[in-house]
Amino acid sequence: MNLEAFCYIGLLRFPEQLEPALALLPEAENAEAAKLLAAVKEMPKHELLQRWGRLRRDEYAALCKSTRELTGIRLEELSPHLRDRCVSWLVDHNG
């Protein structure tokens, strides 16, 4: 689980429920998420959105690169429907 995304989305969508939700995480992840949350919880909404967008772009770039290395498929050249099915299959078979 990406704790950075967990904190950004939690603060943007469910800020009042985020801290209680941390208790559901395993102890090591809980401590890491609490530290991250303390660092970002006072940020303005636009900064959280920018960071979340950057995180998503970076994750997508990494996914495209690993897909190309594993299969030779260039995700950006597939139709959206086929891209979603390909990513789903890759996650199911390669973690």
C-alpha cells in the first residue's frame, strides 16, 4: 500500500476519518503513516492535489516502464479499454 497516497486521499476526501483509519493499518505502517500525516496535514488543499497528481504520474510512468520491460507492450499506445485489461492482467500475474 502506498501510504503517501493513503494520506493524500484521506485528507482530501475523508479528513475527519483519516486518523481513526490509521489504527486499521499494521503497526509498522501505522507509525510511518502517522509520521507522514503529521508532515502533510497542514498543507493547503491545492498542494495536496499537486502532490497526489505528481505521485500518480510517477507511478504510471513506472508502470509503463516495467510493462515495456516485461512484455514489450507500450501501454500509452493501447486504447483505454485494452490498457485497463492489460494492466489488470499484469498485476494479477506479476504483482
